[in-house]
Amino acid sequence: MNKHIAAVVLGSAASMALAAPAPSIDKTYSRYVNKTGAISLPANIQQDWSHLGSYVVHTSEDGKAGIDVHQVYTQPTSIDYYRKHQRFPDGAVLVKTVSGTTSETLTTGKVNYANALKVTFVMVKDDKNRFPTNKAWGEGWGWALFDPTKPGKSQTTDWKGEGFNNCFGCHIPVKQNDWVYTQGYEDILTP
């Protein structure tokens, strides 16, 4: 009898742990951003966050050199807010993982699927201009790049940096859309 009760209690505890809600936006600045504006990489996004959408990106102009998969996640509360207001709320966190792909022919045809993580980008919505002297923050967002070979610290020191750290250069085409590419998320963001 005691073993049965213990099994039920353990099973209930495990179910509650698995059903833990994703972090909400009201804790963003204590959980993912420190007092100087350094952004940390959220954990378990694939398990605990909402998947906004994916982009398949050809990594050369001719489309032959390779294909990357960009997958974007956010907190469920950010999606609810966006559906009502058509913009992301203060404290929203967008996380984009970029993975290389492997190609093979299966019974369904030639496929490409994500393999090794190349880089992770994080954007944090900041309507209050909390970090005016931190160059990784600008135009209402905090910007961060995380290299999987150097975990734990954003590589972004200036959102108008160079290479992968030129957040500005990649996002300038969507400046009028609050700096966010949302066309890949219409099914989720449309009320």
C-alpha cells in the first residue's frame, strides 16, 4: 500500500514538473537580463516555449552551397499579447536557433533536416529604454548572439557590429515592422 501511494505521489510530481508553464514576460528582466543589460540564453526553449515558425535559408546566392534552418520561439504570453495588439510586448523574448542541415533521399523524396546548432540569437523587447549606454540595445530591443562553442555569454557588444553581430544590417528591411520578420509566423500571430 505504501509503495502504491509513493508511486502515485512520484508520478503526480513528475507530471507537474513536465507541465510547468513557460516563463512569462513579467519575469524577463530578472531572469534573462542583468542590471547592466547583459542578456542570457534561456534554457529549454524547444520544450517550454512556443514555436513561432521556421525559415529555410539558402546559405549562398545560388542556393547550392547549403541550407540552414532558422527556428524561432517566444513565451506563450507574448503570442497572446501580439494577437491583441499586433506588436510584441515589453519584456517579450524572441529566440532564434540556426542549424545546418543534412540532406538525404527518403521514400518521400529528397529531404533536408536540421542537424548541428550553428548559432542562437536572442532579442528582448524594451519599450522603456532601460539600457541607453549598452550598445547591444537599440531601437526598442536588446540583441544577443550565442555561439554554441562559447556557451554562457553573448558575443554581441554592439547591435550594429560586424558579421553575424550586425543585427542592424540583417533587420533593417523590417525596421517598419518593429525590427522583426513576422511573415513566417502569420498562422500563429493572426488572431
